[in-house]
Amino acid sequence: MAGKKWAFEDFVPGATMDLGSKHVTAEEIVEFASEFDPQPMHVDEATGKASMLGGLGASGWHTCSMFMRMMCDAFLLDSTSQGSPGIDYVKWMRPVLADDTLHASSTIVAVRDSSTRPNLGFVTMRAKMLNQRGEQVFELQNTGMFLKRVVA
Amino acid sequence: MAGKKWAFEDFVPGATMDLGSKHVTAEEIVEFASEFDPQPMHVDEATGKASMLGGLGASGWHTCSMFMRMMCDAFLLDSTSQGSPGIDYVKWMRPVLADDTLHASSTIVAVRDSSTRPNLGFVTMRAKMLNQRGEQVFELQNTGMFLKRVVA
């Protein structure tokens, strides 16, 4: 797919896109949480270890944000994306801990034309992230808006 | 509610919590987006103005993260929170632009006991954020886990 600019027509239901990997450091976890989610288990390792997380755990919003960057780098920055109306759901299934390496993929669930803008379509995707032990830590279903390559 | 540590029992369906206000700067928008969502309309003002957003617009995940910090400061850091299993949905209804001031509130939708942990309960809340013109920009429904003050 190198050199290709992704447009609405390129998203085929059932197809799965590899979104690559991301190593998560303690410094990143503390930096994000200090600004946006300073609960003790996200900013202090000892508190995290004693919590349900079992270690210094990333804020769930940090996990979402890391996923967004992986999606950007995998295809979104090279696409006709017009943004997103929202997220269908997010599941934080297991803790994301310092030194974890996450691997993400996203499967196209459905596509539909915009009813008001003939040059636009909606793409619904379901993504998951696994850690280095193959355990699923995250699931998300989101919908993006993409310009069409060919307008009927 | 000053000096009170929020526990499961304090969340009453129908009650609304004021989560305060947040002014959004262009610098914050670009800083977040550069790391997590470097789509052109989030990092470049001219591109943002020419896009559907109509200005330098915050990443939707930045809006979520700012909401999380408002929730932390309003009550979560002074609560028995044990984290969250996920988000029911997010709606990004209007752009959040540089120099906007957001105001958030959250209404308790439902509470239920954990079926496996007698000292824990689930609280489902529906939050919204308005901008300085009173326009709703964001809606989210989330569920948090809180320890009980009294275990039956």
C-alpha cells in the first residue's frame, strides 16, 4: 500500500489493518497522567503496585491516545480523513504497565455513504491492542469520515 | 461537599456534578496533537481554518483527556475510585477550538453492586461539555468502580 492515499473506497468490510507496535515507558505514563489523570496509581509506582493494576499503569486515556498515534502512523495521515463524530465504545480490559509493548490492529466493520454529503463516507472499525504476552488489553470501536476518490 | 471523600454510596442516580471550567490554548492543542494525533487540522492553524473544524481544533482525544482532568479535580482524586472498565460512548459534537472555554458537568445515570466483590460498586455517568457560547461540544457516558463506605 506504499505511496497510496487512503480514500473511502479503500476500506473494505472484513479487512484487517496492522497498526504496528508501541513500547510504553514509565516516563511517558507519568508525564501523561500528571497532566490529564493524576490518580495515584498512574503517577506513583509503589501505589500502582499496591492497586488493582499491579504496577505503574497507564491512564486509560493515555492508552486511547497511543492507539490514536498508531492509527495516524499506519494510515490516517496518508488518507482523506475528515475527522470522527465519536467513539462507539472503549474497553480497558487489562492494565497497560510500564515497559509493556503494545501491538494494535483494526478491522473494518461497516462502511456507508453520507446521506447529506455525496463526496463523503463513514467507516466503522473495531480495534484491539495486545501486550507482549499476547493478552488483549484494549478494544475500541470508532467511526471515521473519509472523502471518496470518485463521487457518483 | 468540602473535605468529603466520595464513596460508592455518595453517587445518587439523577444527581448532577459540576466539573468546572477549562480554557483551551493553541499551545496545548498543538502540543497534545504533535504527540498523539498529528493530523494537519490539529497542528496547523491555517489548515484547521480551511477544514471542517473552522479553526485550530483540538484532537478529540485531547478533549477526552481534558474532561478526565476536570473529573479528577472535581471529585475523583478525593474518592475511592478503583478505575474504570471502559467508556460506553463518546460524541464529538462540535469542534473545540483554540481560546474556547469549556464547562463540564456529569449526571449519575445508574449505580449497581459488583456481583463478585461485595466492597465494590459500579457508577455510570453521562457527561457533557459546553463552550463559552453555550453550545454542546462533547458527550460521554462512562462507568467507574468505587469502594463502598459500608460493606453489607
